[in-house]
Amino acid sequence: MTTTSLPTWSELPADHPLLQLHSRLPTILEEANHSQIWGVRLIKTTPPAFSSLLILQKYLRSVANDVDNAAENLTKTLKWRKEFGLDKENAIPEEFGPDFEGLGYVTQVGKENGGANIVTWNVYGAVRDIKKPFGDLQRFLRWRIGLMERAISHLQLATTSTPIPDYGKGDDPHRIDQIHLYGGVSFLRMDPLIKAASKATIEIMQAHYPELLLRKFFVEVPLIMSWMFSAISFFVSAETAKKFQVISYKENLGKELGKLEDIPKDLGGNGPDLATLDKRLISDDVA
């Protein structure tokens, strides 16, 4: 998601919230004892590093330009990332084995007007034994956070030159779509293990992944159960809840996403299956 356009953060007024937050970086980094986030190493320089401003802008937008709140939240996130074991150099990716096979994918969907969106897919209907992926909560969270981190890596936040508008002045171009596929899931028997995993995941995403969600689709939700997903809005911010879309018929998903060749046929597109699309994105990275 890179571009040749020039950054627009070169002439900010001294009292701009972005520069105020940037001035606090030394204190934030010292307290957190961690500086890495989403492929970006936060640094305090003059002039400010573009990639650092990008991260700071996300935190500012998530709290309507409240500099104190943004500084507090960023500090908490950096501490959490260190504690969770993220950002380690030369870390060997954890292998989760067959218990998580077919449960999650990351793909890229082109847009008709150019560019592309990164998409994460959670295929809950692929779960055959609830205790295997959900029985160990910490293991599930490592897998789920790993999927999110892999998707974010494709946003290329460390190298992009596309700035993020100030709060209330335009859309953040560096976000991802999330799609939850519920075909084959029994909504009337929500297991406590799934409830616990869902609650913990929502809490982590809310606290440590601000301004990264473009849209979230709940697909193959029975019409009679649509109310349940409306109720989720009570547990997330109003801004996040506005991004939720419930789609009862999976064939209707394709027209919501973009180019049909990047969407599986059974989901309203004319492309290959999710596993193939996931591998295609990996191949593009290697190339």
C-alpha cells in the first residue's frame, strides 16, 4: 500500500496534537521499555520520522486527539507487546498444527478504483472439536494475534509515504477488512470456551489495535440470530460498531469486497479458495 505522493506532515504547527504526542515519545519508550509496533521502530528525531508519526496518528484518532489518553494507551500497548512476546528479532513463527488448520487466512482484494484491501478471514465453521482450538485460551490468543499481525504486515506501515488525515478530516487508508464466516456454526449452543476466547480477543483488539479495522463482516448468520450481532455493539466503541455488517447469505459477500477474482466462488466471487488466495499473497511477498 505504498505510493509516490509526498508526505503532508512536514509543516505542522508546533501545537499540533501529533507533534505534542511525538514530544512525549522519550518518556513513553522509557516507561514501556519497548519501541517496536507493527513493523515500525518508534523513535524521537528531528524532523520526526514519518513511520513514527503514522503510528502516533492512529493512537490520536482513536481518542479524538486527546494527547494524554493517546500517550497512555500507546504506553500500555508497547508494554503488552513486550509481555506478549511480539516483535522479537529472528523469532521462529509458532506452529499451531492441525488444530487450527483452515481456521484463518489473510488475502488481498483489489478495488475497482485501484489499490487493494488486506482481508483477514476467520472460518469458524471449520472447527470440528471446540476443545482443540479454544481449550487453551492463551494458545488461541497467540494464534489469533499472529493472524492479525500477519495481516498488518501487508499494510507496510514502515515504508508507506501515505499520511493519515487528522481526526475528523478524512479516512485512514491503512486499515484491514475482517470477515467472520459462521457457516455450520450452531448459534443456539455457544460454548463457554468460545465465549471466553471471543471476549478476550475483543478486549485485546480494542486496547492494542486502534484504527486498524476498516469493516467487519459477519457472514452466514441466520436471520433469526442477527440480533445477537447487534448486541455486540454494546461491548465495543460506537465508532467500531458502525463498521459491522451482518450478511446472512454468503453469496452476497463478493459484491461488498471488490474484485471478484480475489474472492472465492462460494462467497460470491469467481476466484479460487481461501487457501490458494492466502498462498498467492505469500508468494507475492517473496517475489
